[in-house]
Amino acid sequence: MRAVAGVAAVVAWAGLLGGLAGCTPDGGSPIEVQLPGKPRSPEEAIRITPEDNARAVPADGPLTVSVPEGRLERVVVTKVEDAQQERVPGAIAADGLSWSPDPDYGKLALAAKYTVDAVAVDGHDRRQARHTTFTTYVPEERFIGYFKPENRSTVGTGMIVSFRFNRSIENRAEVERAIRITAKPAVEVVGHWFGRDRLDFRPRQYWKPGTEVTIDMRLRDVEGARGSYGIQSKTVRFTVGRHQISTVDAAEHTMTVRRDGEVLSTVPVTAGAPKTTTYNGKMVVMEMFDVTRMNGATVGFTSEDGKGEYDIPDVPHAMRLTGSGTFLHGNYWAHPDTFGSTNTSHGCVGLRDNKGGGSDTPAGWFFDRTLIGDIVEVVNSQDKTVAADNGLGGWNLSWVDWIAGSAIT
């Protein structure tokens, strides 16, 4: 009889538990009853958001790890991207029941895989471990900024940091904030937008020689326009060399080259002819070519038959000054008496040179002493001042006008 009574008691207890599992105090969700000694599954013991193998997780989606009882011992969240691993900083709460990223961590990276590894101890000192993965949303559209100058280059004191984006930028302030430019010694550097796809940076005055400049690009996952996100996260550094500025006097047909305040030389030149004058104003050497082809058709100088007014396949010592096609270059086809006496070009500035180049001519001498970022200023030409967005012409704007073009000042 005692045995039967004992069995009846167990059955009654089980029935009571079954009844409790199906009842609620307020008619809501059933109360969960955990039998002593029965361990939870890993999914129940350690709850992770996003779910395991989740895809297309938004950058601002929640990232949490929690336990219903006991305590978390260890949580490691890792971003795995392009064979690189980066640990997500975070902390377990004081009560041990949850983990969350640091408040200043920001958003998740897009198009990235994350792993979560957590270890917890439940209320009965049983240890559980769980490993999950998830991937974030992969945008269909990306934008990139093509920039000058090159990494680790040494440039002239007139160098302007210039970004040209492959897509139109609507959120200009966010993009501008994501590009941080610092200098040593410190100097204020401000951005200026030219339209929706170009952003230039410069200080108030020319850089000081010896300045070390760092461009910190944090464009990755920045939404430049609706549905279009940046992909660049990199650091670029360049050094400013000596200060050289060359003044071309179109009326006197001369160019005076000054370095660090001292005159190196005054050389004869030929500038733009009366009908094809050279721009006035400050220009910056953007590119340098030992030899290049120049075809008038590419810059709008065409004859009645549609061909270029000139097509010279081997122009030596060519230094680009504007995006529209102004060069300072060697000239071997004009008579030597032209230089210093007559303006005959289609807007470029020519220096006497040999076919095939060499260093023993005015053009070769100047080319060997020039850096990308050097300043060339044209004065006394019968033309307008070069536009600020034509090449690196931003030095022709006052500081007030320059900072007015920033999206964040």
C-alpha cells in the first residue's frame, strides 16, 4: 500500500507540474518550470541576437548576449573581413546576465561576417558554451573617392588634397566628417565642395615645408546617398617638401623660379597667343610626364575638317596645371627666338627644349627641380583667373570663400 501511495504521490506531483506549465497568472504566456537538475539546451542557456546564421543584418541592428539565470563568464564577438579579424569591444553587465558592445562602438560594418563565442554558468554551476555567426547587409551600390596626392609622396607646398567620387554625394556633411586630415605641425585644414562629386581640402595658406600630413579615410559604410555606401577605410600620409613658386609673366615672356624665397633663375617662355591666351592665377602642378602626346582635338581646338589644330606625339617635360588642358611643357618645334619674345601657344606655357628631352635645356632644368604640388602663378595675361575647380585652383579663393564651401563649418 505504501508503494502504491508513493506512486500516486509522484503522479499527482507530475500532474501539478503539468498543470502549472499550462497555466498563467494573467492569461498570458505559460509559466516556464525548470525541473531541478535538468540542463537547458545551449540555445536556451545562452541567448544571442542576431540569430545564428542570420543574413542581411542591418548595421544598426541589435547585438546582445544574455542568460536567463546564472552568469556569463566570457563573450568574444569578432568581425571577420578580408582575412582580417577585429574584436568588437564590449562588457558583461554587473549582474552577469548580459553582454553588449561599448556605447561608442558605433554601427556594425556592412558586408561583413561576425562570430560570437560565449561561455556561461547556469544556476546549478553547469557550464555551457555557444558559437554563432551572422553576416551583415551587403549594399548593392558602393561609392569610392579617388584622391590626390599619393601615399608616402613628397609634394610641394601648394598641394591640395582632392577627392573625386564615382557617385553623386547627397549626404555631404557625413562624407566630409568621415575624412579627417591632420598635420604636424598642426594647422587648420578645411574642406570645400565643388558640386556633388568633388571635395578638396587645404589650409588657409600654403603648407610649411617639412609638414607631415595624414589623411584618415573612414568612408566605409558611410551612406553618401540613398542606398549608396562608402568602401574605403585607410590611412594615407605625405610629406611637404621645400617651398617653390614660379611666376609666369605673360607680358614679359618670362618665368621667375623662387625656392624658399630665393630666386633660382628667370627663364624665357612663350605663353598663350592673343586668341588663345593663358589663364591668370595660381595653379598647382598636378601630373608630370617625361613625354606625352598633345592633340588639340581633346581640348576643343579643331580645324574645319574636325582634326586637331595640332597633334604632337612626343611633347617632352610636360607638367599639367589644369584639368582643362593647361600644361607647362618643353617646346622643341618653335624657333629659339620665340622664347622670351612672343606668345604663340594655345594656352600652355612653353619652355625651350630638345626633341627627346634631356636636362641641359630650360625645360629639362625646370622639370628636374619640380614636385607635384608646386605652385605656378601666371600674371599679366589677357585672360580671366583660372576657376577654383579647374585643376587644383583652390588657392584662387579667399579663405572666407573657401570655408563657405564646407558642409560642416
